Amino acid sequence: MRSDGAIERKHQNISAILIELGFPYIAGYKPLRNYQQLLFDVVSGRLENNQTLVDLVQVQVDQPAAMPIVDDILAALVDAPAPDPLQRRQAGARIRERPLMRSSVDYLAQEAQNHSLGAAGEQFVVRFEIARLIHAGREGLASKVEHVSVTHGDGPGFDVLSFDISGRERFIEVKTTAYGPLTPFFVTRNEVAVSHEADDGYYLYRAFEFRRQPKLFTKQGPLDQSFSLDPLQYIARVV
């Protein structure tokens, strides 16, 4: 008979497999990648034979999003997930590949392309930043917070221009998901380059559980110093 700890680790393994297959992971079970191929085969087979679940996820990731109403927007800020040294070593050994399924749809990538969700997340961060600066007594700076992706498009490589309490500019990239804080997200080469140019003036704001009770965590500095970046796509040219 399996112990409670063994059952929990198995659920964590399933969470990791779901992410590998492009699905949201199980809420409350931190993804753990050291799973066996047999478990991968079983989980992928169950997904292939459960069209109801697949259809439900499809509806979720495509669903339009609205700016959520919260009582205290500043309370949305939480600590970032603690780094896991074991997971970091495993990430270096395993390049995330697309699933070996007949219906290989990456629902996490589809959610990342949900413009309604992305726009709502950015608006949420704009309001959060205004509230943060007003709370600190910097109303003048709060009035200068700019939704850059609306005023200037995607070119600048960040979404929101805000400020530290000292008045220093804060370049914010917003990534939003309806799922948990460990859900992978997608970044462009331009965003990575801008994060290096801005250095410690660059901030990644991760909005998560957005459709239920939105929360935020932040990371400061170049993206590849805070996250493990896996290459998922290449451009092939005739030589």
C-alpha cells in the first residue's frame, strides 16, 4: 500500500506530465519531473480517450476574460514560488518537447495567445501599480503609469511603464494565466533582450489564478536569471 507521501509525489509527477503535454497541472500539486515513461504513457492515453476533459480545457483557454473586481488589489501580491534546485537540474537535462499524442494541442500556448486574458492581466497590473504608488504617497508618479503595450504596441518589449518609490523607471512585462503560479509561460527573444538592457529596472509580473482570485508575483532583472528558458522553436533556412 502506498504512503500518503508516495501518492502525493505521484500526483506531482502527473502535474509535470500534464505540463509536458500542454495541459494545466493539478491545482495544489507542484510539478515533479522525475516520472517514469510508463506513467507518461498512461496519462497521455487517458487524455486521448477523454474528449470531455479535452473539450473543457479548450473552452477554458479560449474563454474571454474581464478585469476582475477585488476588494484590495494590493493584497494580490504574493511571494514568488521558491526555486527548487532539483527541478532546475532536471530542466537542464530535459528540453520540453511537444507531446506524442494524436491530438497534440498545446493548450498552455493557446491560453498565452488569448488576447482578452492578456489585456485584462495588463490592466490589472496597471491598476495595481497605481494603487501601490498612491499607497506609498507618490500620487505624482502614479499619474505617470503608462500601459505601454496599448500606447506603443509590442515593439518596446514590455507592457507597463511604472516607477519605484524613488522615481526610477520600472519596465514591467506581464504574463497572465488562469491556472497556478507554476504554469510555464512564453517569452520572445525581444523580451529577453529588453530584460538584459533594462537589467534590474526590468520586472516580470506573473498574474495567476486570474479568473478566480487573481494573484501576482514578481521577478526583477533579466529573465534568464530568474527562469529556466527552454528553446521550443527554431527557424529553418535553406543553406
